[in-house]
Amino acid sequence: MSAHSTEVERSISRRSGASSQDEKPFSKSFFDKNNAVARAIYIKVLFGGTFSTILIIFAIFPFFWGALWKTPVRNLNGWVVDFDGGLVGQTVAQALTSQQVSLLGKVTWTAIPASRFPGGAVELAAEVQEERTWAAIAIHSGSTTRLQASYTNPNASYDGSEAITIYAVEARSENAYRSLIRPSAQAVLEKISQTFALQAMSQLASSANLTALALNSPQTVLTPIAYTFDNLIPFDQPVATAVTFVGLIYQLILSFFIVMICSAARDAAGFNRTLSLRSLILTRYASSFGAYFIVSLFNALLSLAFQLDFTRKFGHGGFVVFWMLNWVGMLAVGLALESLLTLLTPQFMPFFMIMWIIINVSVCIFPIEVMPVVFRYGYAVPFYNISRAVRSIVYGTKNTIGENFGILIAWAAISCITLALIQWFIRRRDVANADLVPPQSEKDEPETTVGEEKQQA
């Protein structure tokens, strides 16, 4: 080797050493003058992400705040059925269906003919359980007759609460029952009861039987009519909250974990570049379906471990139905994340996930019927349908499981189609970019200098 070439190598070595010294790791400060480019990139990404987060706050979070802000914007529907047909029945029914009660209360009561229920109050209660109405008030047959008999012959065992019964199902929506139905019905019936008692007392004031009535049956004077509340299906398993509301968020987060795990596995194996388009799509399908199948089983077993009763509607098969609901539910929410991961990349997936959570959870707090019209989309989202199906399995409310499963499967099917389309689009782009890059053998082939050619010669 010539002395000239040796000197060139030494010069290159010195420059490389200086360059390495400049790029020594863990040595720069944030405001280093040689760190300007990296600092600009950092600030750009930081402020861009922060601004995007602010946009999420004002574009997506209002869905959840709006679900609570002015709810209820409209009343729930309720029925009034007069099985009595006498003074008590007519007075109570007219008072409940008055416009003033509808404006002040949270339930709009509609008078329904007693002839519609040949089975009496039992049939009316069954209609409430089948969710034909949110609540029903029955004025029982013979209420006026019993009251007048007690006025004539004071009855020490007279009970005014036997006149009226309110039927409702707490398990259908515990929030609606506790904050809308029960308070509204109690308030209006208390007022009706007091008004009726005052009117009756003014009529009894001139009665010769008033003294005997006050001594032997004072309740006939003080509370001639009252009511009882019949909670047909109580929300008596508090642990169910974990699978009807809060647990749905956890379920979506678990689905997100599976999406990211599958993505990391594909990257580690290099499948995104080595597999054919068809094989890659099928691999993503199989991974998601299989992982969700196993994870949903253990998620369901967790509820079983905390003694959540699944036998009320489907017997011992209720657990299997619940497991399948978990699986299809995870597919409905998780495949949407899986399909968009390729397009959005892991960098932007958290923004979609928070939007996906808010849109779903906003319609699970109160009945959609009392929320602003914009929330009518809730009938079609996964969380609402999972919650409805869980209530049927766990509490025995109206069986809408077929409809709920159908909607969830439709979500999974749509996501499968979009996953394939997006993957095809990305693969087409990658192939086009690969065609623009020269082969690795040509790119890495070393250049031969004139001096080297002479030396080889």
C-alpha cells in the first residue's frame, strides 16, 4: 500500500474520531447549540400532541358531559290503570294524567283502559317486565268499596296502601329507577294522597261517625289512600356494575392490549414484510379471534369468582352465554381498533381509543329515551348492547340477547372488512415505495477508485 493511501486513511480516521466525539451519548444539555435540530423536533412533536389532546377535550369529551348535563330532556313513559272504577280510581287517574304532573315530574303518565289487562294487576306487572313501559300505577279493584266500608264501620285493620301499587324494574336501569322513576312517582302520589285525605276529612267533619272512626281506625281518616312500590326485578347484585358499566371500559382496554401485543408480535417476526397480503390478513384475523376467545373466558371467570349469579334467565347455561357475549363484545370493540391500527399507527391509536370509549360509555348512564336526540346513535354501539344483554343474563330482564348479539356481530364483520381493505391499501403503498428503492446488493456495492483499479491491475 502506498504512503499516500496510508495518509488518507489516517485523515479519515481522525475525522471519524472527531465525529464520534461530537455524538457521544448522554453528554448534551437540552439547550446545547449543537442540539438545535433535535430540540426543534421535540418541541414540534410535544406541542402538536398537546394541541391534539386539547382538540379531543373539546371535540369528544362533550359527548359524556352532554349525556349528564340536561338529562332528562324528556320524560319517561308510564301507565295508569284504574281497576277500581270508583271514586278512588277516578281521582288518582285524573290527577296523575294532568298536564301539571307531566310538567313537574320525570314520568308522563298515560291512562290505559283496565279492559286491556284481563289478568288484572298481575298482567300489568308482566307488561312492565317486558318493557312495554318504564313504570305502571295500578289502582286496585275494590279500593273505593273498602274505603267507604271503613268509613261506615270503622275497620282497625284498614290499610290505605292496598289501594295503589307502583310497578317498575330497577334492573332495567338502576340510575333511571333511583333518580327518575321512584322519586317522581313517590312525590306525585304523596301529594295526591294528602289532597284526597283533606277533601275526605272536610266531608267527614259533619259525620256522626267521626269520633268512632278517629278512635278505632284513625288511619282511615289520616291516610285513606296510600301506595306500595313493587320493584319487580331489583338491582340486587352490586358486583354486576363491573360488567354493565365500568367493566365495559376495562374490556375495551384489554382489547387494546391484545391489538398492541399482536402488532408487536408481527413486527418482531417481520411478518409485515415477509408474508403475502392474504396470509397477513388471515394471520391478523386468527390472532384476534383466538386471543379474544381466551381472554374473554378469563374475564368471565373473574365475575364468576365474585359470585355473580348467571342462572336467573338461562340456568347453568347462563355462564356460557355470558362468556360468548364477552367474546363477541371484545371482537366488536377490539377489531375496530385492530383495523385502524395499520392506518393510524400506534402513535395516533390512543386518540381513537379515547374517542371510542367516550362514544360508547356516554349512552350507558341513563336511558337513551331521556337523553338529547343526538344520543340515539347509542342503540347501535357495542357498549349499550353488551349492557342490555348482561342485564338479561344476570337479572332476567326482557330477553333482547338475539338482537344484541346481532348488532355486535355486525360490528365485528364491518371491522373485518375494513381491516382487509386498509391492509390492502397499506400493502399497495409499501410495494410502490419498495419499487423506488434500489436493491440492497446494488446500494451496498462499494465504489472502486482509480488508484485501486491500477493497484489491482
